[in-house]
Amino acid sequence: MTPLTSGDVLMFLLILVSLLGLVVLYNLLFIVVDVRRVMKRVQNLMTKVEDTILKPIAIMDHVLTAVMDLFEAKKKKNAKHGFDQRNIK
């Protein structure tokens, strides 16, 4: 049996590191796929939460705009008929 040389040991270590690198990359692939799934679920959840929060705000904005338009119309109507609002007590 021939003795092991430093070149043989170095070649063995290089092969071992290459195999371990392949295993790490293989596992990294599954981790990335799982993270993408989780991020997609988080994105869907955030969209639902955002819709839940923004829908009442949009409704209140619409109602406030309608009320302001109503007041503006009433103010214009009173101004058209010559009604002076400063005389109201």
C-alpha cells in the first residue's frame, strides 16, 4: 500500500467540500421555495388587512365629501336668495 501524500489529502478534502457545497445548495433551494410561499401568504394577508382597514376610511371619506357638498349647496342656495347668514342668532 502506498503512503498518502499531501496532494491526495488535499484532493480528498476538495471532493468533500464540493459534496458538502452541493448538499448546502440543494437545501438552500428548498429554503428559498418555502420562503417564497411564506412571503406570498404574508402578502395575501397584508392585502386583506389593508382592504379591511381602508374600506371604512374610504366610506367615511365618501360620506364626508357628500356632507360637505350638501353644505356647499345649501350655502349657495341661501346666498342666491339674498339670505344674510350674519343676522342669525
